[in-house]
Amino acid sequence: MTKTPLAAQSAGTPVDGYWGLEYNVSLSRLALQQLSPSRALRWGMKSLRLRKAPNPVVSDSPEWTAITPSLSGICGSDLSLLKGLSSPYLAPLVSLPAVLGHEVVGRIDSPSAPWPVGTRVILDPSLACAARGLPLCPACGRGEPDECEARADAHLGAGLLLGYHHSLPGGWSNRLWAPIAQVIPIPDDLEDARAVLAEPASIVAEGLSRLRWDGIGTLLIIGAGAIGLLSTWLVRSQHPDIAVFVRSRHPHQSALAAELGASSIFDEGGDREFVQRPELDSIAGRLLPASFGGWPFRTGGFDAVIDSVGTELSLFQALTLARPGGQILLLGAAGRLRTDLTPLWSRRITLFGSFGYGHHPFSPPQKTFHDVIALLRQTPSPIERIVSHIVPLTKFWEAFDILATRQTGAIKVAFSNDLAMKA
């Protein structure tokens, strides 16, 4: 039976409203961010405001449920948006202004939900055909909702995820709504600081599934932020015999990378100095000097490299340090980059991109999330320490001040919901 598009279910929706931290694009601020990149986050913060908004049309749908966020992480893609660094390529699939936040752990806040009010949950924030109440497009029919063709459908409006939709708030709010089929209850013994990592860990797990693991003995992870550290943990959990090397910038990241299983950590020197370090010789081969202002040439390299940063420098480090015939996984949500791709073709390197939570046509929905929850629950590793700071949502300026100065020991900052009682 064909479902009724959600926009057609909106009649009679009560307008109680919710409070959220809303972002809206400003062309003048984007121009200032281009002129002063070092102050880009400061300018982006001026595009945020706490405001009350009416309930979305889905609040009246029996297929959606209300959730009160407990914690909501600040993702790298959120920071890129605030800094004015997001590529315009995906702009047709995003609608602004929007209340951000797609890394969420919360509690059921609807008596009509299949679970008791107060049940702790995480959610799959995708806005594919099933969430929109539409017949499945070919991609969704193949079990590939990350490639959904209806993410700009006119009924509900453009939006890749909850938090990137003009009327469907994300977790930077005191209430959100999610499709019941994409809500995942979590056990009581999974603490919030671990549970809020389920969404980014699922992104990483899906990316890792793209690599060809036969023949990988050495792996380099560039970057020791949340994605790099989750990559370190998941690779060591799933492939304990692989030697995992991590390129880190800050001592607190290096210390946690070691506790999560990194075999060796490189945290000294600049980006150019890193690829020339003598400690790399046994894996990356002989170092040939740079010519004509180019980067050094290595005769060997790592079997696989994960770029968790997504900058021009990190990608070229990956290209320089992957062995001939090696693999690179791009997890850092790279946007517009200028880099030399000569190593890619001259060394026959395979470059993988990854987005979303996985292709599981013959498995239960949200399989990746369920697998990750089990790992988060069981691991003895201090994975919860990736969430280095928790800041009340009403003090959002403090959160971004922390992220602007990594010397504070920041890795991932999450918002706690202190708007719950706000009228």
C-alpha cells in the first residue's frame, strides 16, 4: 500500500513549538570567512541563534515519534558548514535555516511510541524514501538509502539528514522528531558519552567495509580527531593483526590513540616533515628528495591509508605514503581541494569515498548501528573519552571557543540539553 506523503498529513498539527540552535547562511559572513580564514569559526558562530519554532508537519504522523535529546555531538560537517568550508555540491539536498545536530542520544517523548516514555534511544538521521512516506526509489529498493533519489522531494523538502532540513530539527534542540523505524533503543548500561558516538562510528564502520582487507598488513590513519580515533578503535577491534599507525597533531589525541590500540604514533613535525621522517623508511621505502617545489617521493608505502581530515595536505600525505597498488579511504568529508593527483595514477592507488551507514539489502534495517552499539557496549577501551567536553546548549559559544583552541584538550564536544524545561 502506498503511504501518504508526510506533507499531506499536516492538517490539525498542534503548534506547541520547540527551541533549537538554528543556523542560517549569510553571504556577507561567507565573504568575511574567505577574507579571514583564521576567524572563520568566529564569524560562523554569529550565524547561530536560539529560537522557538513551530512543530514540524511530521509531529502529527503516527510513523514518527518525538524525542528529547540528552546529548548531541558537534560533527566535523557541522563545523565545516559554520566555517563556510562546505562544498556547494550537496546544497540542493540541504534546506536552511536549520537546527543542526545529527549525532544524538535522547529519550522517547511520545506516549504513542512503541516504547515507554523515557526510553533511551539513538537514531538513524537519514531522510530517504521510507522516512518521507514515499514509494521506494530504485536506490532505496536496492537497500541503498544513502543513495536515495528523493532527498530533495517537494513534499517534505530538501534534506539529507535530520539537522540539515529547514523544519526537521536535529539534536541541538529541546525536542526533535524521528521516523519510528529509524529509532534504536539502547541498553541501560551504555552510557550517553558512548551512545552519542554511535552515529559517527557507523559512518566509520561503513567506510571500513569499502576497503579490500586481504593483503593489508600496515595501515596509516591521518588525523586523530573523533573520526581518526574511531577508525583506530574499529580497525583494532575488527583486524587485531594489522599494524595501525596514527598521524596526530596534539599530545592529548596521541595519548588516547595509544589507549585505543595504535601501534605507533607520529605527532611531531609539520606536514612536509612528517612524510620525510626516518621512522617511516621501513614501511614507506627510500626517500627521494623533492624537486621543483614538489613533495618528496617514497618508493614504498602503507598498504592502506585512511584520511580522516579531508584537507589538501592530508590527502596529499595519503597519496604520498600509500604504496603502489595501495588503497586510500577518504573519511574526512573533503570538499573543494587543489592537490596533485599524479601519485594516484602513477602508482595505481585506489581511492575510496564513503557516505552514510551502509548497504544491507538482506539484513535488518540499521544493521550498522546495531553492530556498532554492540561494540560500544562491550569494548574495554576508553572510547567514551573521545567526547572530551560536554557543554550546555544555552552556552553554545563556549563549545565553539573550546573547538577553536585545541590546546584545551578538545576532541569531540557535545551539547547537553538544558532547554528541556524552556517554555
